[in-house]
Amino acid sequence: MELQLFETTWLDVWEGREPHQPVGAVFTKPEVAALILDLAGYSERNGRLADRRLLEPSCGDGAFLAEIVRRLVGSERAQRGSVDWDDERLVDALTACDLNRGFVDLAREQTSGLLIAEGCPPARALWLADHWVRHADFLLTTWPDTFDFVVGNPPYVRIEELPPKVLRRYRELYPTCTDRADLYVAFIENGLRLLAPHGCLAFICANRFAKNLYGRGLRRLIAEQFHVRYYLNLEHTQPFATDVSAYPCITVIDRDREKPTRAATLTRLDAPTLAAIGGGDTTEEPSRVAIFGSWYPDGAPWVTTERSRFDLLAALAERHPLLEDSAPSTKVGIGVATGADDIFVRDGLDDSIELECQLPLLMAADVDPAGLAWSGHYLVNPYDSADDGSLRDLAAFPGLAAYFERHKGILTKRYVAKKRTEGWFRTIDRVTMSLTPKAKLVIPDIQAGGVVGLDIGRYYPHHNVYWITSEGWDLRVLQALLRSRAVFDQIRAFSVQMRGGAVRYQALVLRKLRLPAASTIPVDLKRELAKVSVSADPRDIDRLADEAFGIL
């Protein structure tokens, strides 16, 4: 891959003004930084480190940099017997940078202090620290050389939070940074560009790219040109110096495409775990790290780190159709988003508004497999009963008109109203009137698993409730299958994980589910599944669902 030369300096793009506040600064615990360096192979036991070049693209407070300097000096002593501080190999062995001047000053001070403590003459220590640590935007700087190691903790920034000119330039330079991607996606792409032929990138960053749509371009780039050496999902741990909800992972990438991938989801980061993982020891606890002969191809989501689940998903994909193909007229959708729930969602009927303009609205908290417990909420519905997407004629509904007029100041400020000013009182999503009387399964978005309710045709779903309709399924049978362990294993694989172990039953996740075709399930088994569809005992469901799925 050719290096891209930029026409302007990074300060030109930032118009000479670096951010006053640190951009996306989340600092790594020292022991986790040490683990990442071990996984990358930046270790004294792997030869003279001064013979290789390392880049740390967002050095922050120096958590990585301190450990890198210690290892570099230790390697000199181990390989050469002592450190020749004037050796030119040291000059090019390390490059670090940060966008924030305060962090650069802090990193230089820390680095020079470490060098002096190791016996480096003060003047040389200050020079090396100034040379190694640069004030630069990693994404907008021309790097004339490649590196044997690119390691660190990229900033945690939503890309749309950046200044418009900077955002435009990033998007021009980094094709994988699409949609609502976080900035770390561009850091990974640029880090991969800068790798020497036998180089290695090792980052700790958010794990969202592994499954989300915005990560597809980056996953495809990795699948086509690189090799995942390690993928460690840390979303249930806290590898940072402060408690943040970052859903992190460690990803180690090289070009050794014939080698296997080692992957794991860690639930703790204690000393024994770090030692076992960092030392490559998979014999002490075989279930900790799974070995994959091949990783996910063609930009496919990295849905699981467990080999047994990986094999199960492959088997299900081979045997069974997708949910929407499992029976005639099976469809997945989401409830209505309004853009102003305080106005559109009412707790009880409003006597001042025409009754036909108020729809019984099902909230996520109302859904229970044993039976819906409707909370009495209503949607103030601006759509015509013709069900063609047209809005009501407010002149024919004076109560509705007066209600919307009272709230016009808020409603007209919404993006959906600015885009279509003539329909300033519309909801973000169209209300499909024919959905209310249909029998449908209703599923809250964020949940611990297994919450699937049946609405016989009384309610319209709110925006954090997904629905499934079908002409080919007995919905009670489908309800039982969707509450089963076989389906929840798929949900956990396809969904991003939330704090506390919750998962998301989004439409894009539901559409990936594999289920047995309704026509292939024996009548007697369907009858038994329907009977247990609301059971509180998951064993009742799992036993029958496993039979339907053909899981032995």
C-alpha cells in the first residue's frame, strides 16, 4: 500500500488552532499497555529493539511511552551489555505524537526523566525526548517512513464532533471512516498504511467497528490485506485509568496471513490473566483463548470470539434460512420515533384531542412474555387514516390543530420539520395505521434476553420496540423460538454488548437470525412450542427449540 502525501500541514487544516481541550483522551492502565506491547512482540526477548522503528500515534499522558522507553533501554542492556546514549540507532527507534500541546510537554518531561533515571546524560535525555515526541496530528502528518510497530490508544471521538474542515479532510484521506464512525477507525487505517512488510499494529480502542455497519470498510481492508493476530474483547472489563463506558478491545494486526487468529472475551484483567495472555499461554485455561484457522472474511462482522459459538453459527447458517425468509410474509420493523416524545407521547387520553387521533402506544416496559402490561400511553398521531403516508388535514381536527399549535415552537425546530416545512407537525417515522390491528410479536430493544411479547392487535409500538408480523408463522411458535437459547446465542453474537450484560434486539440483528423454516417443523412440535411460548422456565423452551433447530 503506498503512503499518501498530504498537500498541507496539519496546522493548516486546523487553521493554526489546536484544540484547547484534549481530544478523546482516555488513558490506559500501565499493565494493559504492557500486555499490548507483549502481544505486538515489542519485547527484550525478541532481539534488539533499537534495530526496529516504533510509532505511538496518540501518546497522551505517556502510559505506553513510559513502558516503551523502559523496554528500549532494557533491550540495549540485554543485547549490548550497556547503553551507548549517542548511538544513532536510538534516534530513529521511537516516534510518538499527540495533537494536544499539553500532553506533548508532559510526555517529553516524563520521557527525559525516565532516561535520566536510567543513566542518560541530562542534555542527551532532553534532546531525545524532544526528538521522539512530536506535536502533530497523526492523521494529517506526512510520515516518510514505515514502522515495525504501531501501538497505542487512539482517541475516543465521534467523528461528527470535529470541526467541519477537519472532518472533511479526514473523510477525504481515510475511505474507511464512513457513516458515524469513531475517529479510531481512521487511526487504524493510517496505522496499517504505515506498517513495514513485517510490521505489527496493536491498538486498544472501542470494539464497535467489529460488528457495526460503519466498521465494514475497515474489516474488509483487514480481511483483504492483513491478518488478525489477536482480538481480545474487553467490554466487560475496565482497562483504563478512569472508569469510562468505552466497550474496549485489543486488536493486533500483521501481514502473516497464513497464521491463525487468537481471540477471547475477557471478564477480568488480573495479574494471572494478563500474564497468561501476554505470554501466549493457552494451556493453563484452554477456554480463555480460542484459536481460529481463519478469521472473518470479506468484511463480515466479527460476531464471536468463542469457537463453539462460531461453529454453531456456521452450522445454523448452513441449515436454516434467515428470519424474514423462514415463512411467507414475515417482516421485521421498528416502532415510531417522534423527535419530541414529550409532545407526541401522552400518559393517558387527552380529552382536548379527537379520539381517532390518539393511538394506544406500547412502551418497552409494557412488554412481558407472560402478557402485555399496557401502561396507558397514547401517541398523538398526525397521520391520516388512509394509511398512505399523508398527514391529517388539521382544519378537520380542531383539537389536534390547537394542540400542535401550542407546541409549534418546539416542533418546528426538529430536523424533520425543517426538511419538510409544510408538515412541521409530523413524527420522524411514518405511522402505518394498519400495523395496530395486526397480530405481532413485540420485542424491547435493550434487554437481558428472552423478552418477547405477543400483541394480538391492540397497540402501536414505540420507537424502542421492534415488531415482527408473519402470515406463515403461528406467532406463539415463533415467540417460543425467539426466546430460546439457540436464538439468544445468535443475538449475543450479532449485537453489540451493553453495560451489565444487556444486548440489543435491533432490526439489523433480528434480520440476521437463522431459524428453522416454519414448514419444516412437525405439527406436534409446533403444538408443544406454542404451549411453552410464555413459560417462565427457559428449560421448557430450550428443549423443544433445540429439537426444532436440530441441535443435539
